[in-house]
Amino acid sequence: MTVTLADVAARAQVSPATVSRVLNGNYPVAASTRERVLKAVDELDYVLNGPASALAAATSDLVGILVNDIADPYFGIMASAIQSEIGGPGGRAGGERLAVVCNTGGSPERELTYLTLLQRQRAAAVVLTGGAIEDAAHRAAMDAKMRKLADAGTRVVLCGRPPSPETGAVALTFDNRGGGQELTEHLIGLGHRRLGYIAGPQEHTTTRHRLEGHRAALAAHGIEEDPRRTVHGRYDRRSGYEATLELLRREPVLTAIVAANDSVALGACAALRDSGLRIPQDVSVAGFDDLPFSIDAVPALTTVRLPLAEAGARAGRVAMGREEPPPGGIASARGELMVRGSTGAPRQ
């Protein structure tokens, strides 16, 4: 049975005119109302089964790129590389593709909302970047949405995000566990045994995988993990600063700090300096990602270089059908350990 605009309005408990305003985007609508309408559209499959689906048999020239925070160089580098591969000719009638960067701010609701909007626009492709949120209900909703997009002809690519089996999405992943383990192995090899760890948000897959690598290195060398030496926070400089002060309060004898990413590591370095400690003479610091500013830090930051630009460019080509997906639809890239001046042997 065909789903109508009136059906969506009834489900969302609004007028058909409000539904039309939300879908056309031509009139201001309260955020809560817009979310309710889009949820109804999604639940009723209005885009796929309603009259709008008859407007065109093919996808549009739109490509969506979902990022957590475009101001974060990690996401900016990938988004830029993706866009560089989809900006050329290849759309309908040989026209240009239009890339739209969707900034979720880490909100699960916004992630789903953007996918709903891109589905309604019959996007040619969608690329989701960065780690996934570890919540069973959200994961199920995301998998269902990606399946709907794929079934409608939209290419879905995950870049730096774990695979989602049976969704039709291609996954280009990073070996965060291996990188986390190699980084901690480096510090242990220098003689460090009292290591603090500043982790990212607990609900992120990237956080869990990097922390698992750190713990694997400790276990391999018989170093007992102390819960007091791990602090969770955001993936930003301020979080690194605050977490470092907390670690020093808990364990003043720490000789090294491993940070969830390079921005967090910079915050850790600032906190150590403000506490009268030298890097690396008193405390070594290591980051992750090898963002552009890492080599210009003082001292330069030991970190794990992820191929962000390369993965983004490949994701763009796969999304445009200009490169074949990897075998099985999954490829994993390992980071490269970059040893610089921020790490050294512990002071005896």
C-alpha cells in the first residue's frame, strides 16, 4: 500500500502542511517537530514507497559525508580527501557531484537524521567517517538505515569505522588496536612501567580499540593494569589537560602518558609544563593519528600515523564507483609509529 503525506502527518502527529515544510525545507520548523517528522518518514519508508520515489528512477548527484566534528583535523583531512575524489564529472548528464558535509557533533540522533535526509534526496553515495557509537539500539537503527540506502541504489562507504556486516556498506578501517599496542610497546621498550592512559569517550569504538591495544601491550610484558591510571574524556586538548592533572593527582610517580589522540596529547603536554615537569625528561608523552601539528609541537610528538588522506581518497573513489571495493568489502590499514622527541627513557 502506498504511503502518503497524510500517513506521515498522522504518525508524527502534525499537519500535512508541517510535513511538507520539513521535507521541502522552505519554512522554519521547531527542531523537535522536525525530528518527529523525519522519524515518521523513516518508519513508514515514505521516501522509498511514496510518490516521491517515482520522481526519478536513479540516484541524484548528491554525496553525503558524515563527520563527528569538521573542526577536528582528523575528520577535516578525511572529508577533504573524500571530496577531492567526488568533485569531478560523473553525475547525471556528465555533471558535477555535489558533496555535502554533515557535522553530527557526536550525536546519535543527528547521525540518523542526516541519513534520513540523504535517503530522501536519493544520494548517489554516503561516506561515514570515524568511529561508531557502541549502543545496541543505535547500532541496529544505523544498520537498518544503511540497508535501506543500499537497497535504494546509494553506495555506502565506512571510512575509519568498523564494518557493519549485511548492510551492503564497504568498510575501510584503521587498525587502532595494533597501533595502540605498538605505541605502548615503544614506551615499555624504553623502560617505562608506570604509564597513564587518557582515553576518549567510553561509547566510541575507536576509544575501545586503542585502549585494548594499550592493555594488550601491558599484559604481554607482565605489567598489571591499574584502573587509577586510565581517565576517559573527550577527544580534545582541554580534556587532555584536565585528565593529565587528574592522573598526576592519582599517581604522581607516572613516567609516561599515552593519549587517545594528538589533540589530547597536546593538552597533556601543557598540563605537565604547568605542573613544572619536563617532557620527556620527567614524563614522556605519546599521541595517536599524526595530525599536521604533531611534528611542530615542542618537543615533536611521538605518535601513530594513520593514512587519513589516503583512506579518504580511496573511500571517495569507491563511493563514486571508480575503484573496486576491497575483497569481502573490508580493508584494514595499519598505522606507522612515528618516534619523536616527546618520548624517552624514564629518569632513574
